[in-house]
Amino acid sequence: NAGVMQNPRHLVRRRGQEARLRCSPMKGHSHVYWYRQLPEEGLKFMVYLQKENIIDESGMPKERFSAEFPKEGPSILRIQQVVRGDSAAYFCASSPIRELETQYFGPGTRLLVL
Amino acid sequence: GDSVTQMEGPVTLSEEAFLTINCTYTATGYPSLFWYVQYPGEGLQLLLKATKADDKGSNKGFEATYRKETTSFHLEKGSVQVSDSAVYFCAPGGGGGSNYKLTFGKGTLLTVNP
């Protein structure tokens, strides 16, 4: 049973470009979470999605960031017009429907903005 | 959880030494409590959890007890191994209907020397 998969593992962007981060949850999981880890800090919750629905986006920056989890395909975290402060590790997690609080994490995408 | 304070690292121990990593938190209500571990180059893995007061979570020789009175969830292991070298994160859930919203500490780097 494959775990949570994220790609790319490393992403380099120049300021002003767009970054698209992908997350495929564990098989059978329909709940996805995104977290961000800034340098020297712990992970911070960004958004919680179910298929085709955003349930809680209270941790998402108000501008330039968006997330989706379509009916088919992976969840996408999209960052438009990236700035240097967006450089961080972005982790995706998934959980089964009956155990929302038990989250299984992917290996993360390390975004570097030049 | 609203916030979590975790013992600052790094922690360096010899093999077979006793390990304690302190964790205290503030939260609304009575959240579930988690310890995650991150091995070098990998994503976070759930190590153990406790869902109510006085519960003891355990896994791989690690233990932590949910202490409601002191809002603490300290991680212990009686005899560490070199393979336990990793970063450990304490993470309370959001409590109530938001237990999926994990709040992570900054992590404690543990290095175990042979």
C-alpha cells in the first residue's frame, strides 16, 4: 500500500513565477491536509480538503495561495507570483474518513524561490 | 491545539540512555495528542497518540501519557538506540471538531551515539 506521494520533491522558482505542488493521498483516503514548514519553525496547518470541497482554509495566506482536490487526480497546492518568503517545505497529509486526526504525511516538497 | 512548547534541542545521548522530551500545550477543550518522528530525508511518521486524559500512547518502546492537569504529553524511552536518531514533534489536535488541525512544535533533534 503506497504511502502519501508528493511531487516534485524539490522545486526551484524565480520570483514572480507560479509553483504547483501535487499530493496523492494514500489509497482509500479522501481527506487531504497541507502544512507549511518555514525554516527553523514547526509545521503550520494551511488547508483541509475533501474531494471537490475545501473544508477549512483558515491557515492559507489570503492572497496568491490556492488549493484544490478534484474528483479525479491529485490535490494541488498552487502559489502564484512566488516571493522569497514562500521558500519552505510543504507537506501533504491524508487520513481515512473514520480517523481524521490520524494523518499520514508525505515526504514533502522543498520550494526554493530565487 | 492553540500552541505547543517543546523541549529545545539538540539532544545528544549515548546508546541505552534514558530519553525524555518535554511537551506542554495550550488548547481549547481536550484535544487528541500526538508525537510524530521525522527521520533524515523522510516525511513525518506518526509515532504514538493519546485521545483522552490519562491515556498512554506507546510504540517502538516510546511512551507518552496524556496529563490533563498539567497539559503535558512528555515523550519517554527507557533505552534509546542509534536508529532512534531523528527529529521528534509534539502535536496536539485542534480539539472539538477541529482535531484534524494539528499544531506542531519546532521539533527536537535527537542524536544517539553508539
